[in-house]
Amino acid sequence: MDIVVDTSAVIAVIANEPVREALIELTTGADLIAPHSVQWEIGNALSAMLRRDRISVDQAIQAIRVYQHIPLRFVEVELDEAIEIADRLGIFAYDAYLIRCALRYRSPLISLDRNLVNAAREMEANVIEVIQ
């Protein structure tokens, strides 16, 4: 089974956040997929953590090394379809890419972002609940 994974879930795993074990358990045995944008969002999240002095450069590089071991397959999504979702729901394109990915590949979305989860449900995408 494929599971669409978003940046919040990946960051929680690579940053060793308390929800890490639950995420790993929920995704064990699944093939993780994501739109290509997730890779750049991970870099952006790490740079934001650096700017806020939450992590050091060495910690960011270590997080990237951990990330590179996550078996994540990047897949294509239709930009026009994603933009229609973004417009319909009033959300950013990055979130719409994830929702479109879940719909296109008929795969559940796993995310820690409540707004994204709610938007995905509004589009009738399957969602995996993560209890924090």
C-alpha cells in the first residue's frame, strides 16, 4: 500500500519528535510517496529551524542524512488539478499538491498538519489519523 507523506510527518521523524514512533508504526510496510515539492519543503523547514536557533547546522545536516535513508518515492501530480484544488479550498499550492497526490494515487495521506488533514477530507481523500 502507498501512503502519501507530507513534510510535517517527515520532519517529526528526522527531528526525533515525540510522535516519531507512532508515525513509523503507522507507515511500516507501506511505500511512502510524495510530490516532488516535499523535498524542497524539508529544506525550507530545516532552514526555518536554523533561523529560529532551534537546531545547529550540524544537526540540520544530520537530519538530512536521516531523511536520505527514508525510502520515499517522488511522484508526479498535475499542476492544473492542484491549482484547482488550491482555489476551491483557499489553500496554498504545496498543500494542494499533497491532496492531489492522495487522490491521483488513491492513497491515504499522513500529516500532522490539521489544516491539511481537514482540507484533504473536504476533497474526500483518505487520511491516516496520527494521535499526538
